[in-house]
Amino acid sequence: MMKKIYMLLMLLFSRGLAVFSKRDKIVFLSSFGDNNVPVANELIQRNPTASIVFLYERSAGQSLLNLDPRIVRKKCDGVAMFSCIPTLVSARKLVIDNYFAVLGALPKNKKSETIQVWHANGAIKQFGYEDASNRIRPLADKKRFKKVYDFTDSYVVGSKKMQAIFEQSFEARGKKFLPFGIARTDVFFDNKLMTQKRLEIRRKFDVSESKKVIVYAPTYRSGELSNELQLDVELLRREHSEDSVLLIKRHPRLNDSDLLTDDDFIKIVPNTTALTDFYPAIDVLISDFSSIPFEISLLPTVKKMLFFCYDEKEYELQQGLQQNWRTMLPGPIIATSQLLSEELKNVPYKADYEGYNKTWNTYTTGNAVKQLADYLQ
């Protein structure tokens, strides 16, 4: 009932404002920010007097550190959402990077366009209409979701593969697809910068050149699935501490307090830090159902990817996984820490992601920011 009242108030408020609002702004609405910030910066650099507004949820806070100070910014979650309605209904172009319930209450206007840049370059888990949790949702919830999905006019994609997933997950067939690639990956094509970042990160964590950097970054688990650390770090310490260090990065929604503390082998990446900042330093990635592999494959310094899917059956039941998801992964799927440790011993550490990138990063060529900025102007 509270959701219905909230959405009704949003609807009445936004419709009233829409009558008088000029559609003259480029507005970014962000949960994550790292795909939106570089584009907003590019636009303001081209035209310092442009009317650009950056609306953000708390989770985008880290990305805001890189936002050009000339760009108007406003917090936009919880009760603060009401204060953002005037900006949203005045958008000529609205760029979003996630699902935002408020869009289901806004009046659609032919003079504006909503562009979804999303927050992932690929998808292993299901989302949108295919999310397994939606099977038990009431009809009213599904109708509300549909209004939000239908609000999007265009999707930025890095490949036809991802286009097909959007078409299925959001029933986006017939929508416009923009083959620009993913904005936050443009820096991956700057070899000099990536080398510099790699050295900086290794120095920050005091990692000698003789050691490999292993990063464990599990995805978020919702519902009854446990987010407790399942990796046997003591086993890895015994078997790999002489030639490796282990960086652990949990999902931003989780608290770091229950983790181990830093030592010579284990390094904790704070949740206030974006994992993408650490990509250049990774030699070995341990992931699971995350979308990280779809973009980190652009970095030739990543020599191996392993997929620690200890709760595969439970995850597929509660969250849902893409059909043939096992064929999407550029590395072995492993169920136990012991098998994972054994796989880490396998040499040589050398990976070729050329074929993988042709499939998932077809349009991601280091020019995404410019292309999207051109489109938005």
C-alpha cells in the first residue's frame, strides 16, 4: 500500500510539473556513476554553459569524486527523490544506469529520450522480467515494473549478445540500440595509463614484482542466499602465499566489518573503492556470477579467470541464470576451495580473450565516451 501511495504522489507531482517544464537539460540518473561520469565530463568540457544535471543515489558516491565540479549534482534517493522530479521532467535527454522505480510514475514525452547505459557489459544472471524472484510477485508489481522498462527508449550496448539479453530481459524488441560500447572501459585502451595504475596499486598494497595479484570479487546474493565469505583463505594462504597476494573485494552493498584484517597475504579492498580502479593490477580473477569478466577481458594483463560457483544450484533457483551461462565464462567453473587452489597451481598463466571479446566487446573499442557525447549533444 505504501508503494502505491508513494508512486501516486510521484505521478501527480510529475504530471503537474510536466505541463510547464521545458525539455532543455541533459540529465544523468545514476546508481553507480562510472559509465555516466566520463560522458557528463566530456559534455561539460565541450560546452561549459551546457545545462547538465547529475542526479545520484548514495551508491554512486565514489564515482562523484571524478565528476567535473561545474556540473550540477543532486542526491536522488529516498525522500530526496521528490526534489529531483522537476529536473527529471525537464530532461531533453535522460541517461540512466540501472532500474529506477520513479520512472514508472513520470509522464512520457515525445520531446525527450531516455537512454539506458546499464552497469554491466554482459550478464550471467537473469534480471528484469527473467529475474527468478519475479515469479512469485503479484500482478500489480509486474505492471509497475513494465512501466519502468517501457520508459527507456534506447540502450547503449557493447555487442549483439548484450542487445539480445536486453531484448529478452526488458522485452526491448523494437527499441533503439546504440553500438557505442561501455564508457568506463575507454581507459583500458590507454596502455601507458594502465601500466602506471598497475604499478601504483602494487605499491599501495606492498606487492613485490615476483608475486601474482589474485583478486576475489564475489557478486551480491539476495534473498536467502548467504553473503558470508565462503572462500577458504587459510587454505590459499598455506598453498599460495609464497608467490601470490589475495585482494578481497566484496560487493558495495555489504559491510567490510566481518572480514579478516590485512596481513602479508590478504589485502582488503575497501567498499568505498570501486573495483574497476584495481583492474589494471589483476593477474588472476576469482569471480562467480558477476559481470566483471565481460570487461576485464579487455586487459591483456589478466592471465587467468576462475569462477568459484559454490552455490550454483541455489543461485540459479533464487536469482536465475542465463541460458547456457556456462559457455559465457572464459575460465573453469569450480565448486570448492580445494579445487580452486589446485587450479591456481596450473601453469602457464596465459590467456587469449580475442575470441571472447569479439563476441562480448564487439563495439567496445575505446571510443564509447565520444560516441555517446556526440549522440547526446
